[in-house]
Amino acid sequence: MSRAIRLPLPKSMRELFDAPPTPGVLGVFSHLDAILDAIKKLRAAGHTDFTVYSPIPRHEIEDALGQPVSPVRMFTLIGGIAGCSIGAWLSLWMSGDWPLVVGGKPILSIPPYVVIMFEMTILFGALTTILGILLNSLFAARRLGTIQYDPRFTNDKFGIFVPAGSDKAAGVETLLRGAGADEVRRG
Amino acid sequence: MSDSIDRRRFLKVLGVTGAGAATVSACGIGPEPTEKLIPYLVQPEDQIPGKATYYATTCRECAAGCGVVARVREGRAVKLEGNPESPINRGRLCSRGQAALQGLYNPDRVPHPMVRNANGTFEAIDWDGAIQRLRAKVAEARGKGIVFVSGAEVSSFGDLVDEWLKLVGGRRLSYEAFGFDALRAGNRLAFGTATLPTYDLANAKYILSFGADFLDTWLSPVEFQNGFTQAHAFEGGRSASMAKFVYVAPRLSLTGMSADEWIAARPGTEGTLALAMAQVIVSRHLARQPADASRLVGLLSGYAPSAVAEAIGIDQDTIVRLAREFASSGGGLAVAGGMATQYENGAAIVAAVNILNYVAGSVGSLVKFGADSAVGSAGTFADLVALKADMDAGRVALLLVHGANPAHSFPGAFQQALGKVGYKVSFSSYMDETTAACDLILPDHHPLEQWGDSRPRAGVTAFQQPVVQPVFETRQTGDVILQLAGRTGTFKDYVQGKWRTLQPRGRTPAAGGDQFVFDAMTKGGVYGESPTRAVRLAADLSAVAPRLSTEQKGSGEDQTIVVFPHPVLHDGRGANKPWLQELPDPVSKIAWHSWVEVHPDTAAKWGLATGDFLLLRSKFGAQKFPAWLTRSVRPDVLAVPTGQGHVAYGRYAQDRSANAFELLSRDANGYGGRTFVVAATATKTGEHRKIVTTEGSPRERGRGTVEVLGVARAKSLRPGQAPFHHEETPEYASKAVEWWAERQHEKTELGNYRGEHPRWGLAIDLSKCTGCSACVTACYAENNIATVGEDLMQRGREMSWLRLERYWLTDEHGEPQGAVNSPMLCQQCGNAPCEPVCPVFAAYHTPDGLNAQVYNRCVGTRYCSNNCPYKVRYFNWYNYAERGGKYEAFPEPLSMLLNPDVTVREKGVMEKCTFCVQRIRGAQNQARLEDRGVRDGEIVTACQQTCPSEAIVFGDLNDPRSRVSQLAGDPRGYHVLAGLNTKPAITYLARVVAQETPSHG
Amino acid sequence: MAEQQTPGTSSRVTYDYVTRTIARTLGGPSRGYFVLLGAAVALLLVGIITLLYLLRYGLGLAGYSHPVYWAVFITCFVFWVGIAHSGTLISAILFLFRSGWRTAVYRTAEAMTVFAVMTAGLFPLIHIGRQWYFYWLIPYPNERGLWPNFKSPLIWDEFAIGTYFTVSTVFLIMGLIPDVAAVRDLATGWRKKLYTITSLGWTGTNEQWRHYSKGYLYLAALATPLVLSVHSVVSWDFAMAIVPGWHATIFAPYFVAGAIYSGCAMVITLLTPIRKLFGLEELITVHHYENLAKLCLLTGSIVGYAYVCEYFIAWFSGNPHERAAFWYRAFGPYWWATWTMIICNAFLPLLLWVKKIRTNITALFVISIFVNIGMWFERYVIIVVSLAGEPYEPWANAVYNPTWADWGIMAGSFGWFFMWFLLFVKNFPAVSISEVKEVLAPPKRGQVRSR
């Protein structure tokens, strides 16, 4: 079964998640080094926007692809700062809004509020990070469109999908075979 | 008054619903449902909802006849306070007086007349029927013996009863379980007069008590305590202050705790000691003696210290020292009472003490004869024994009992005798032991519902007027008697008629004295002085021989058992009032059950631990008591309190612990009195119980919770000195701390906290506090504090916002000489540790310096209590207001005495003392209405109000002129745990003792 | 990441082997599993019934007595929060340290964390007097304009625990996504559907991995200080109070160490049966156990040191209250609790210095259980004994005894925890598939495959 998983979703959402299928060639590899030089060959051949499947994150692949650093960190940073300020606002404003003296301490006393700020920083930082991961992956999926997939990719096989019209497909197939793909499929 | 009756009834109904709304709670989970109060349909004139009315009347809990003012809200009596006009108690009140309310609203009162039916059970009967029945019985009993047993009734009611008895040919016996027969007999022996003198404690310079517990149960405790503190308290260099107080008795009582020295003379030798001292005084001419003192020489010759010291059990130097101190004090007062007057030789002891006073020249100055005391007229125990004999012999056809419970205090014997009486009628409004054995019950009003009066001593008549509409279908016995006597008019008219006659001669009777009566009623009575009589030694002093029968003991292994009256339950009449049951005994701190005091050395011999049961078996009866190990009793003596062991008398009293009266002899002794000392065998039963006590550690361990000073040191202190100011931080550090504190304080100036505010505070003088615990009961009454009952209290769940901590004062051998009592309540800290930890601001600091506790906001994390170094916060573990709940604290109609100004706390919230904030706000509102500031002394907390020794002073610490801030500046002043920088608002003034090197804990 | 085989894992362990072995753990549950689950649910019921009683009649049913106003409930609260700590530690901190051995155990640890926090979070709600007003601690806008007191350590707690629960849950889910996807591709039937949804359409493209691994890194970076902060805050519930025995600056590190200590012990306790049950001996090896044991040894020693410090400072301070408190602790009526704690926590783990014991799984299992007991008593001693023993007011001393209500709720908490844990291990991979693969040598051309 070679089609991407279809999530049961309402129409509009499906539009967002399941982008229209993209024609291309899928190569299945069982060796890391094989897929690495496949990547090299493809890049040499001027292919840019191909997708690499792997059951685990391998830095070799990342290096080979030479991708830019993920923008997720920006989300984390902004989230953290936002959380901190929310924490500060909560504790300071609320103490001021209902001013009661306890234990002869100042009504607005920063030290105890630092704890709140800190916790809020972590909380919002974490949540925005997740958001970042989800959004970025989503945008990527949207850009690439629905592409071929093989369930073995989550087990022990590596894979490369190269978007290619019928004209280029043949060339890509031979290239992947040459790099040592176990099998090559056109979809 | 009478026109207002309807209004009162209406208000009573209103009151019930009000209380209902206040106390009814949801079943378990969730917030309480709100209930609507019934609004006034017709606004009664002279009644403002939410505003209290006050009625002056008289407390009848004991024969002292203290004046009280009842605070009545919407027709419900919610608080009793001393009547300042009364010369007896001068506006003060004891625990028993405070608890009178729980007698009024007691859930176990006899609600209506009842008659014993064929199958021996009681059934309701209407009043007319009941009175018919009684009239018939009286008719058929005429000539066959009619006896009316009453309490100590020196009153119009007593007079009426006597008049009626004369009519029907009966006799009256007024009976007090703890009679004063020995006093009268002893006075007769020494001075040939059977009257009781007045003792001027206030002006004594040296007080020597031979067993007289004048602070708890003897004669007129509140009056005496007030006087005692005037003499004994330390006030600067005042010469009269710090009269040394020496207590001579086999055990330390509540009174003994205030002693500077405790002489644990062998039981029965008190008189010997007194005569020995007299001997020293006479032989060494230590005091100017009256002319006829020489007659004593012969008598005293046999009492040289060297001769008797052995028998007494102390060394002769002590006797000589005491004699010197006593005589040289220029105002020595020796009183004999309590224990010392309850031996076989009690009368002789009293006589001996009289002689001691006589030779010291105190008779006539400090001991004044003339104004006989009410209790003096009570019948002797011999009379009761005689009555019992008559009953057994069937010579009593009709027995009427009012205000006495002989079946409890004279158990067994009287109980059996009752069976042989033709017809028995009780006027008691409680189902006590005697009443339960009667055939007809005509429940009397509670004194607070009654017209009446009481003559505590010659010249003083204290008036009684109803303060509330009767709670039940009771009827005033006075009215019943009038009806029986076939006389017209109500008892009210009868009494007021008598009152008119009190009008001083020569005054024009304004409208038949109505005006006079009205004025007197507003004052609470007619208070006059009575002339004193000089007394001389009796012609024949041969009977003054206290050395007779110093041996109380029987066979070898027998123990000397001393039975003493419980300070608050007294002879047992207090046992049906939860406030008194839950109040820890001031000495043992044990509540809800009886105990036997055993010296640790004795206990060690028997392998006895606190809580182990001892079976005491005397010739007359046997009872089991759990042991309480204490050094405050002689090793060769076991002491047992009365008060418990009721077989009837309502849910709070019934089947609780054991009745000590069972152990006592059933025969009157030589002077017609009752002997409260008995020889008995003590055997371990093997049973054990957890003692219900509030005592954690009896040792204070120098934690600075109580401070004690020697008198010389105290006198040497100059203003500005601070002997208890422990400087824990070095100079530079404290400077920095000061600076920081100021910065911090500035940052609290926000919102309501801006501007000038009072800082409420208390000053508590430990050298005045006797530990009598009246303040505790007053606090319960004022603040709707729940009583939790025996098993919860055993688990440390008591709610008492104010507790009295009793730490022994010991001599160099570690033997107790007395005790320091420290009332511990919320200190209203300036930097309160409890506040910042509360997550919801339920505990916060008010601008006027209180640690407010917002019950409605509290979620019950209990963090505040953990963080309170004084441990004065209490948690509602259950819903104590739940109707029919297992731990219901205010069963109907007890709920009617709840103070409407204070909430009844819900399950799951923390509660604590806030200086009676309702009173503070009340006074502030009043002041605002009158457009003025709150005056110093205008606000009086419940504890301060009732304190018989005036040890507590409340006021504004920010006002330098207020009494409290002056006391706070006293060099004796200290803060508990000041080292924690909690800045408490309560200043304690150190206890001052006559010893030079006092040690405690 | 580690190129060489993790020590102890044989060459038979290939990507495929890993996937299948772990997927097998999700297979049809055995009878034994149901017995365990049933036991857990039964315990939970006991707890629920007790709770209903508490709600109806009040906290009086528990053993509280003046002045011991916190007792078994708070003890359990701290105990469970403590348990919760090793999880994030192993998954986050060790992740940052790039220590490979964590991969086999961190999933279990994380799941344990989440469920332990869930359990701990219940206790503050149960122990308050008016449980139905618990939400008053939350800063929510209300018509009366009332807000909580941010100076109260309990509010810090609320924020710390809340954050910790959220973050650790999120962390767990994140780690699960690729694994669930892997399982999805093998599953059939309703499970297929379940995993299809929970894997959020994971396919393992380079784009996904790229954002995922960066995000995971930042999460770890955030979680690390969080772990340390949470138990510090919990410790401040006590350290901020002035009770002798609570009021100590050492508390934060002391509690954190203790937490990780108890956490690792609990991991060992849980891992051992799972390993047996699911036949994961190849993946979770002695090597992993030894590392856990070393972690225990380290934290245990810190805890032991803290005990010594406490007593030394109590003596050194010269403060009579402190001295009395600690004297009472060691020789008062609660001496047995104190010594149980000291022996289980400070002395027993010293055995771990011996490699023989360290590498003997049975021995480790036994020790871990004792450590759990010891840590429970540590909290009991700190909370109950400090309150009962020597408050400032000698008069207020009192001895406290728990009742059936205390034990009932405690039993319930164990039931609640194990119920969730058992349900988890049967429905989601209890060992991380992708990360275990990460530490294996990747398949290369010319390698011999031993199948």
C-alpha cells in the first residue's frame, strides 16, 4: 500500500492537511550509506525539493541534505518571553488589584513572584515549541503535497521520494537504482 | 414588664428561626444553604433588630449571689456578664456564672409537668392537673410529715416556702452538698457565735489559707478572687502589693496554684499548725495581743513547734518562720475552709485558725463578724442524715425537692430512703437523680426566667428578674406555692412587695415604692452595709483540740482519700453543661471525666501510669478512677474530685466516669458536718484509658513562654528596663534589620493601609492571673465556639481559642510550690507567620493590626496553623452545627444562645481569636454615630470583661495614653517567643513570686 | 550520537528486531496482566469510598490532632511528586548529556512521571477542608475581584505542579509520535485507527525529523530547569514555614536529590516486572540497570549527606527549638520512623558500591523497594514529626496516629497510579522504538545480516 495515510477529517481541514497528490518516483533503501550517496547524486543532478524518509533521525542525512536550521527555536524564545511577562503581570497586577498585607510583607514583593514568572516561562515556552513543530511540519507537508510512502519507512527502511513529471521520471529511476535502491516505484 | 410578654414570645419564635438559619447546615458536601429570617411583621416598639437589650438579674449557680447583666438579642439571652453595680462580684463572673446560659437553654430540661404513671414511667400532665394532684397529696400528708428540701435559699422564695410550710405543718431543710457546718461550729467554739464572718482579702498583707479554696469553690469565689488579686498582685513598689500567700493543704488546688509557698501538712493537722503558730506569736510577743489573749497560754502550751512539728510533717523552723512572717506582716489573714473544714476535726481546726487570727490581731480588722453569709444558714449534714432516718422510718409522707440533688451527693443511702417516702415531688427543671426518683415533677423556671431574689449576706439583696420568655412549659415554683396556699397574686407581686419594704426609712414612698423598686432593679438589687460586731474569745476553749484524731487512716495498707469539690462542676450540678464539661480542670487540665491524683513516688511503688484505673474501696463504697500522676499532692494522699458519675441528669452528665460521693461516710461527724476524708484501699484494676487532657508538656523548658521574677528583683526594676529582652542579633545586624523592616513597612502603605490606624493589643498580668479559666468559658459564650465532646477532645480536637497553660513553679527540690498560669490566645502578630502562607488571603492583616480570619474565604489548607508558633488556630474537623450530627455542639434549644454577631463556622474552616472583633466594630460604629473617636476602655473583650482578677487589659497600643500601652511599657512586660520577630500585640507581665530564686519547668 | 553498539546489546538486535519486539508488548494481554489491573482498580475503589466519607463527614475521620494539621495526605503528595522526578530527569537531562543508555528506559520513566504527577495532584485537593472550593486557589476572574495570594508557597506549588504536569505530558506525547507511527504501520483493526490518529500523520520525512529533533531538544532544555524547580518549590512549602525541622535553606537541593533518588528507585521497581513480562531482556540490559543503580548511589549519598547536615546545623545553630526538634525526631516517640528512613535511604544504598550487587537485578529490585519505603518515611518524619514533636509552644505537644481514612486514601493513590501505568504499557510502546534504534549501528552495505 503506497498511499499516504488519510486522516478522517472534515472537508476544509482535509484541504489543509491532504494536499493534492504530487507525481514522482519513490526509492526504497535498506542501507544508510546507499541513501546517502543517492542524496549526493540527486543534488548533483540538480534535484532540490525531494523528500527523504528514515525510521530515525540521522545527522548524516541532515548533513547530506544541508538544510537550514529549524525555525522552531524562534517559537520557543517568543513563548518563553511571553510566559515570563504573563507571570509577572498576573502576580503584580493581581496583588495590586486586591491589596492585602500579609505577614508585614510589602504588598508588591518581587522575590515570591519570581517563582510564578519562572514557571510561566517554562509552560509557555514548551507549549509554543510544540506549536512550532506542528506548524512547521504542516507547512512542509503542504508545500510538498501528498507524496508516496511506504510503511517500512518507520521500521527499518530508508526512502527517497523525488517529485518528477513523466518526462524526468525515467532519469530519476536509473539514478536511484544506481545509488543502490532495493526497489523503485513510480507514482 | 408584663405588657412585654407577648412581644417576648414573638421574639422567641423569631429567635429560634434566627438560630436555625445560623446553624442549620447542608448535609455534608457543599456550601451551606441560606435560610431566610422572618422579618418583623409588626415592629415592636423599644426593640431594634440587631441591637441588644440588657437586663440586670442575679446568678443562682451558687449561693454567692453575684449580680449579672444578661445581654438579650431578639428575645434570646446570648451572654451573661457581671453586674458592675454588685458589691459581690464587681462586674466579674466565673465560669459557672457564664455557663448559666447553658442551664437555661439546656436540651435536657424537663419541658412540662410530668407524673409517674402505673407502670412506673413518667408521662406528661397539664399544669392544672399537676397542681390538683399536689394539692390532694398535701391534704392527705398533713400531719404525716411534709418535708421541703431546698438549696441554700436565703430569699423571698425561701420565706414563702417557710410561710406555706407553717400553714400545712411541714419543715424545710436547705441542703448544700459542701456545707459550711465546720465553719459555724468552729466559730462557736472560738467566739461563741455560729455566724460566718466576712474576710477582707483585699487589705491583707499576708494570706494564709488552711485549705480554703476561696478562688474556686469556697463561699464567694469571684468576690474573693477580686479581693485576693488586689492584695497579691504586683503593682510597682506599692507597699500593699504582693501580700505573700501561703497555702496549707494536702493537695494544690486552683487556689493553691497562686501560692508563693505550699505547706503540704499531713491531713488533719492544719489546726495543730495554726495553734503552733499562735503559740509562737504569743510566747514571743510577735504581735500586740488583745487583752484576753493571755487566756490562751494554757491551751497553746501544748502546741510548741518542737512538740507538734513531727505530727504536722514539717520542720519547726518553718513553723517559726511562718509565725514571724504572719505576725510581722501587720495584716496577716488566716482563713480555714475547704479541705481543712471537712475532716473529723474540722470544727476544731476552724477554731484554731480563729485563734491564730485573734492573737495576730486580725479579728475585727480583716475578719469581720456580723454580716452572716447566705450559705451559713444552710442546714447541716446531720439534718440530712436525720431526714434520711425519718424517711427510712416512714415518717415522711410527702417530700418536696427544689434546687437540691441529694440522691447524687448522698448516693445509695438517700436513694433507698426515697423509696420509703409516701409521695415525692420535684420542682427541678432537670431530670437529675433525685427528680428521676420522684412521682411528680413540676419543673421550675430557670433563674433567668424567674422573679426572685437572694440575700448573699446581711444588707445585700440581689434582685432576680426574667430576662427571656420561658423556653419550656415550666412554671415558677413560687407561683405554684402561692396557688397551693390559696393566695392571690403572682410570685412577682410577692417578691416586689418584699422589695418595697427594703426602702430605707424616712424616704417618702413614691407610689408605694414602685420607683424605688424600679431603680433597684436597674441596679440589680439593694446593696447596703451591715454593722460588724466585735467578738471575744469564747468562755470555754477546752473543745479547741484539733490534735484529736489527726490519724485518718485505718489499717496499714489503707490510703487517705481526699474528696474535693470540682472547681466548675462543683458537687455535680455543673455536669450537664457542655461548656463546663469541656473546660479543662484548671489544675489537672483534665476534662469530661473524673480522676484520682497520685504522687509519682506512690505510683512508682504500685507501677502505676497516668491513665491506669485505680479501684478505691472504702467502708462505704467502691469506685474506679483513672490515675493522674502529679507532684501537686502529698505522697500519702490520693485526691478525687466530685462532680462526675451521674446516673441521670441529661446527655452531657449521664454515665460519665465515677461518683466520688459513693466513697464517703453516711453519718454526720462530731460537729454535724460531713467528713470528706476517708480511708480506702487502692488497687490497680489493669484497665487503662487515655486521659482527656489539654496538657502537652508541663515543663516550659525555658522557651520564654512564661517569665517569673522574684519580688525583690521586680521591685528593683525601673521603667525602661527590659529584663526579658533577649538580644539575639548583634548590633550591626539588628540595625540592618531595623532599616529593612522600615523599608518593608513603607511598602505596605497601600489602599486601606494608608494613614493612621489603631493597633489593638492586650496586656496580661501573670501575677494577677489565677488560672480560674472564667475567660475560657466567656470566650466560648461570646464567640459561638463549639464543644466537641470527650472522644474528640481526647484526639486533640478541642476548639478553645483561649487556653490556660499551667506551668509548675518549683522549689530547689523540683517540688511544686504553685504554678504560673499563662492565657494563650492569638497574639495578633504584627508580622504574622500565619498570614503569608494562606493561598487565598483568608488570613490577612487588617489595618488596625488584627490577624483577620475570613471564615467564608478559608478553604482549609491548615498551613496557617502549621506556621503559627503559638498554635492558637483551631480547625473544624466536622460540622459541629449539623442538626442531629454525631458531634452536634448546639442541639436545640442550646442553639438559641449563639451570638448573632458571630458566625457559626462551617466544616473545614480554620478559626481563631480576633480580640472579639465584633465588639471592636460595634464600638467603632457607635463612636462614628456619635462623631467621636473610640475611648480607651470602651472596647472590652469577653475574656477581659469576665476576668475576676482583672488580669487582662485591652486597648490601642498606638495611643500612648491608653492603659494597655502603659502596661506594655512595664519593665515586667515581655512578648512570647519575641525572638521570632513576630511582633505580638499581646504583652505578658511576668509573674512575681515571693521566692527570691524562682524556677519553673 | 553513539556510533558503536550500546554495550550489552547483541548484534542480533537490528532495527527490525527492535520494532517487532517492542510492538509485541502491545499484543493481547495475559491473565497476569488482568490480575494486576484488577488489583489496581480495587485499591482505587477503596480510595474513592474513603474519599466519599471524607467529603460527607469531614477530615476529622483522618488522624489529625492539634497541632499536627498536615499528615499522611501531604506525605503522600510529596512522595508522589518525588517519584515523578526521575522521569523527566532521565528523558531530558540525560538527553542533553547525550547518554545513550537512557533510550531503553526513558519511556517507562516518563510515563511514570506523568501518572505520578496525576496522583500527587490529587492530594492537595483531598486534604483541604472544603474540597469543593479548591478552585479558589486558581486566579480566575470573579465578580468579587478576589485573587489568590502569590506570596503563598501553596500557590507556587499550584503553578509548579501544573506546569510540570503539562510539560511532562507533552514531552511524553512528543516522544511517542514516531513510535506510534511505527506501530501504526504494523497494526490492524481498531488499533490501526487509534494509532493513525495519535501518530498525527507521522511519516518520518526529513522535514518532520528536522523540526522534531530541534523542538525535542528545546523541550529538553526547558524541562531540565523545570525538574529542578518543581521539587524546590515543593520543598519550600516547608522551608518557607518557621516550624523547627522545616525552616532550612538546605531543603531545595535536599528534596530534589531525594526526589530523583526515589524516582530512580521506582523506575527500577517498575522496569523489572515489565522487562520480564514483555521479554525485553535484549533491549533493557544489566547495563541499563547498573547506570540507574549508579544514579541511585549518587543521589542517595546526597540525601544521606543532607541528613547529616540537618542534625549538625540543628546542633551548631544553638537554637533550643531546633535542637529539641531533632532530638525528638531521633529519640522521641517516632524514633522508629526516623530510623527506618535513615537505614533505608542512607545505609542500604551503600551496598550499591559493590558491582556484584549493582549488576544483580534481583538485588536491585529489593533495594529499590526499600528505598521507596524509606523515602515515604522521610516525608512522614519531616512533616508529622516536626509538627507533633517540638513546636515552639511546649504546651501544644501532641502525638499523632493515622486512621483508616489516611490509609484508605493512600491505598487509593497507589491503585490510581498503577491503573494508569498498566493501561499505558499495554497500549503504547513502553520502550522508545526510534531512540533505541538511534543507538544501534545503522545498516551499511556489505554488512552481514544475522537473521
